[in-house]
Amino acid sequence: MRSRPGFGFVMLLAALSLPACKRQPVEPTPEAPSNPDKDAAPPAKDAPPPVLDSTENLKRICAAVAKYAEANKGQYPLPGVAIPGNPKSQPGLSWRVRLLPFLDQDALFKKFKLDEPWDSPTNKPLVSEMPAVYASKPTPADPGLTHFKAFVGEQTVFPPEGLGSELLAGLWFPHIRDGTANTIMVVESGDAVVWTKPDDIPYHAEKPLPELKFRGESKILVGMCSGSVLKVDLGRVSERTLRNAIERSDGAELGKEWHRAQGPLKTFEKVTTFNFDPSDKARKLDASRKMELESAETYAFWLVAEPAAQVVTVEFTASACPVSISVFNVSDPSGKNAFLAGDTNKAIATTTAKSGKLVAAVPAKTEVWVLVGGVTKTTSVDVKLSNDQ
């Protein structure tokens, strides 16, 4: 049966991008001007915003790995290629060197002797020419050192001996059966290493994980094989889940714990029904949800505009602490801005309690969003949405 237009259950699980601005500290000048209003130079109108972390650099690195794979029949670069004929099987150069042509660094790449180790007389002087993309922001490590490293192991996307590849739907994949969005490619983590040296993070499923904090901080940048860059709090993710993200084909789902390690969940769901009435009456809404929220997490329902005025009712019960329920008119720009800012004072209706019923009168042709949140600890919340004219 073909579904008709109207209210259907469509899970968007899309994180709402709520604006958050942080003012950066300003370093005092050694000598303040005698008359700041007259003598101080006005700030540059087109000054770029301060760079707070290495997200953009890591995005470029992940994109370069993808371009390398496209140019090499789906193969990712090996973490360190053994030099033929070397009795010690001494690794040659890091994968970071192999990416140079895909980072607009062809001239530098051509200076390396690829059949020599990283510290050969020819290659070692090039350590000082590390491209800026391998430097951490806003404070880089010492010259020639980088914090961008890969996990190297049989179960990772950088196995020591390499693997075959597959071509699926026009895209190249190096046997990442868990999905590129669920598998780690490169991280900014641990101690800095010489960028040309094949020195990364050894990984074995049966051995303890190494220290992964970045400069003592538990929040690290993680580049996924899909090209996305996440900030993951190691203190909020279990070792098992982290291993699931490192291993490319373990078949395990990362789940909510992995997403919560990136920050509070902000879930958005479009709710409609299929009881289409050709008259000018509002279509019937009847939806129930059970959710688990942690502190600072929210769940939002999107109710499409109806041709007639309606009364929306939200019945709710929270298990551990009071929950805030608010209904916003997002057809009005000020209402949408209030929703994004979490300003419940400008909601059509709002309440905070452990259980109850919130009733909101919604004008005709008005789109509304219902926000559930404001809990102070992990809480199970049951919500039922209904409407009437």
C-alpha cells in the first residue's frame, strides 16, 4: 500500500547544531595605550576566527587517505614499507610521507628516496620540512613531530602487511565491513612522533590499549574512514566500544555510548500519521515513545503544520527526576530561534515535572517542535503525543 502524505514515523537521529560561542582569553599587552579610545587600533573587520583545534587538519588527512586509495586500486597506504634486501626488515617511510602528493606536497615528496629508511642521509634532513597539515592546532609539537597517528594491527585499517580491496557502488573500500562511519582511520593522540618515521599506535585485540590521551586531556580528535572528524571523550566510552571502533570488521555496533562520548545526544524525530483526511481538519496524531536521557541531552519531536487549528497534548512520566517539556511555534522565526537556544520562556507552552500533561493550543498552518530535556541525571522518560481540534 502506498503511504499517503501526513504524519509517519521517520527517525532522523540527526544531532541538532545548537550554537555555542566561547569567548577566547585575550593576552594583555605589555604597555597599554595612554588613551585606549583614541590610540588603540580598531580590530580588523575581516580577521579570521581563532583556530581552537586540529579538526580541519585531520579532515584533510582523512581526505588524502581516501584519494590515495582511489589512486591505488583501493589500497590504503601501508604504515611502513619494509625495504627490500634489508636484513633487519627496517621500515622505510611513514604513510604520512606517502600522502604528500595528495596534500599538494608533490615537490617535497619527490625529495624522498622511497627505497631508503626514514633516517637515511637523504631522508632524515627532510624531517624539518614537515607540512603544516601534520601540526596540531593551536599549539604544535616540536618541529618535525606530529600527534597524528594510526592504529596499526591485523584488525585495523592499517594492517602491517596490507589487504585486498573491494569496489562497491562506485566507491573503493579496503575491507571495512563495519562501515566507514564506524571505523577509526587516524587520531590526534598520545606522544608526538617524527612525522616521516613509521611510528604509530600498535594494536592487538588481546593486549592492553596504550595511553591515548592528548596532552593529558581525555577528549581527543578521531578521524573516521568516512572522512568525518569527531571529538571523543575517552572518559565516557568503554574499552570494548573503543576497540569496536578501532577494529574494521568485528561486526559490533557502536551504539549510544559511542555517540554520547562525543557529547550529549540531541535527537530529532519527525512524527506524522497516515490517516489523511482530505477535509480541512487536522490529521490525527497518536504517538508514544520511551527514551533514556542523560544530563544535557534532549529529544525533539517535529509536528508538521496542519490546515486547521489544533490542541496538542503531551503526556509524560519520568523515572528518576523532573523533565522539562516545551512546545515551540517554529513557523515563527523567533520561536525557532528560541527552540535552538533552549529558551522555554518563548514556548507556546512549557512545564517541568516528573509526570503530567502539557496542553498547547496550536494555530492553523503552524509547525511545532516539542522539546524533551532538562534532566539532571540518567532518566527514563515515557512520552505520548496526541491532538484534537
